[in-house]
Amino acid sequence: MHVPAGINHFTDIMWNENVKYGDVHRQSEFEFSHYNFNIADTELHFKLFDLYEKDACRYWTTRNRSRAPGIRLRSEMLARL
């Protein structure tokens, strides 16, 4: 990845000609980081992700039985994850 000269932190990236990314998003980055690293129940989030992924695979597998074989193959591959 190419990093422009003078950029030592992602907050130094220019948002536009006059404003840096950090000026626009510093507070939201702080709040998201605080939640994700200190508050979030990551075990629950992984369980929920697994449940929603399984449901999506089931949906696509049943929905695409009559569609193109390539779509069905991808759905079957996802179902094995």
C-alpha cells in the first residue's frame, strides 16, 4: 500500500484541501474503538455472525436450486464453511 509522504498516522490523511480525516472522524473513531475493545461482547457477536451466515447459506442454497449451476455451486461451497 502506498502511503503519501508526511503521513505518519491515518488521521493525517487529507479529507479535502483544508481538513484532515482526523478532524472529521476523531471522535467517532474513538467511540467505535472504545466499544469494540472495551465493551462489546465479542463472543456473542461471533455466535450471531455464525447464525446469520448459516441462515444466509440456507436461503441461497434453497433459492438457487433452479438457477445457473455456477450460482448453485457457490452456494454449496458457502454452506460447507
